[in-house]
Amino acid sequence: MTVYVDSEKAVYYNMRMSHMIADTPEELHAMAETIGVKRKWFQDHRVPHYDICQNKRVKAIANGAVVIATRKEFITQMFKMGLVVLDGVLPEPITVEEELDRR
């Protein structure tokens, strides 16, 4: 079981945010608790994840999270984990490239 963080640094007010996903919801929530992210920040739409600021990302990595460097690698990992869903329904099978083109 693994927790993953991406390398995105999306601007949210004065913070840079990344995404954190995991192989299981339990592992995702356990890591969030470990790094001090409140459960209320869990986002359970489309792709279950937490948006985390950079200091929490550093803590996640220090606690064993795997860094995924590119958006393509992140989406590929989400597909492997079955996390790419739309409105609670798995989409028709498509390639990673097709998903990237849709975003």
C-alpha cells in the first residue's frame, strides 16, 4: 500500500498546493492524520484526495509518500488504482493520453 503526492504547485491564496492520493482510503486518511491535515479537507468527488500545502507535502514524503513528478504519471497512477471516476461512475475505458487531452 502506498501514498502518493504530485509535484503540482497550484496557487491557492498565498499557498502552493499539491494532491495526495493513496492505494486505499484508510491509508490516505492515516497519512493525513500523521502529517496534520484535518479530515474535513478530504475531497471525495471524482478522485478521492487531499489538497495539501507544500510543508505538508514535505512531511508526507518524510513519512514515506511516493513523489509522482508529472501530471501524466499522476493520472496513470490514478488509472491503475481505479480512482479516475466521474460522478461516482467509472468512465468508459480510455487511454491515459485521452484523459490528459480531456483536462
